[in-house]
Amino acid sequence: MSLWRHAVLSIANRPEVERLVRRYGMRLARRFIAGETLEEALAAVHRLEEDGIHAILDVLGEMVTDEAMARAFAEEIKKTVRAFAALPYPRYVSVKLTQLGLDTAHELAEELLKEILEVARSGEVFIRIDMEDSPRVDATLDIYRAMREAGFSNVGVVLQAYLKRSEQDLEDLLPYRPNVRVVKGAYAEPPEVAYQDLPTIREKFKALVQKNLEAGNQTAVATHDDVLIRWAKDWTKEREIPRDRYEFQFLYGVRPALQKKTVREGYTTRAYVPFGTAWYPYFARRIAERPENALFVLRGLLKR
């Protein structure tokens, strides 16, 4: 699967491929993306809640190198937070620090995230700092720590199981009692920094979930992998871990029947709901994760 991911991301990054996919726009992307507007995203939230699935809203955008654009994204995120806060549901928003200008200035991303957290705290909205590629892990974790030290409790972080550093990163975070989303990892990373084989990644995923739960911390098990989902259900039952300390998180449009099943079984279930005009990088990673996603897109292109 690692070879598949690397191959697909290499193809997706080619300008002619991006132009082809963008030409047919949201007709292809709508399986994985709620839409390009906040109104479309909120409509998706309502639909999910009808099935007992809570939403994680995400304004798409990343790798911003212009301060004005970073500030514009921050305003869009604050607008999203305020709109979500007005709804009678559990409220949760994800943020990427490169969207807030991390690659321009560490201080800028920290300033804008603090503004977002202030708005979110007043509306009882939880903010998850997404984890990006390996060169940005240190800065992301530093800013997370700074927010916790500034008194924000409505903020969490993500650890990627395939990164060789993640177990030590979690150990270092434990004094902050972190709310952690554990994922396998979706970026194309070299063998020097990331495990490449699925069995090892699964074991590292389990280790992160175990360690954070055993420390008494809130943990999001974010995967569509049946092996890991069964393991998490069995292990938490065996250890008598309360269900209010962990939850299952999925991607919008990916295995919706599985999402409904976890709700019926009594587990807190959330779907990551991305929206916005900057959808192509996210869409490319979804294609790379599963061969069936690529087949879906190919069929759509052939039908044009």
C-alpha cells in the first residue's frame, strides 16, 4: 500500500493531472468533500447528525506562504467556528497550521491560532490541530504546547503512527494530558522517517492508542482499517476503558455504512467534513489511500 500511495501522489502532483481533475471539479470531489461553501458544509453536518454521526468541520487549505492569505483563512475559520457554535450539536473544527502561515512565520501561525481558540472557547467549540508532513511536526507540537500553557483546554493534536518519532512525541506530551487523534499517516514520507509496511504501522498505531488511554487521556481512533477497529473495541472492553474517553473518527464519504455501524454499537462517532475551494491536495490524498477511491475517480473521468 505504501508503494501505491507514493505512486498515486506522484501522479496527482503533476500539473496536467491536477488541471484535468480540477476541470471537472466538485462533480468528482463531492464523494469526499462536503462542498465549496460553509452553507454546504453545515447542510452535511445536519445530514450526519440524522444518523447520529457528529461532524468535524475543516476549511480546506494548506501550505500558505502569504500573510494576507493566512489572515483571510483565519477569518474564514473563525466564521466557521461561530456558525457551528450556533448549532445544537457537539462542535469540533480542525485547523492546519500551514493554512495559518506557519511556513511564513511561526509567530504568525501561533497568533492566528490563539485568535481562533479564543472564539472557539466562547462558543464551546473544540479545535484540533491537524498534523502535516514530517518537516512541520516540531513546529506543530511546539505551538500545541504553547496553547496549552496559555490556558487553552479546547485544543487537541494529531500523531501519525507511521512516523518513527511519534511514540517519543507522545511520551513528551503526556504532562499536558493531551487529547490525541491517532492516524496512520497520509503523506508520502521517506523510509528514514516513516515506517513503510502496514503490519508495523498497525502495531505503532495500537501502541499510541494504548499509551494515551492508559494515561487517562481522551483519544480519537481515526482509521477505516477493520483490523484496528476490531482491536480497539476488544482492547478497550478488556481493559474496561470507559467509552466516554475514546471515540472513532472517519473521513466524510469513506465507508459510511461502517460509520453508522459504530453509532448503532454505541460508540461516539465523528466524520471529518472538509469543505472549501482549496480542495485538490486533500482530494489527492484520499485517492492515494485506497485503490477503490482511484477507481471511483477514473470512472468519473471516463463518464465526462
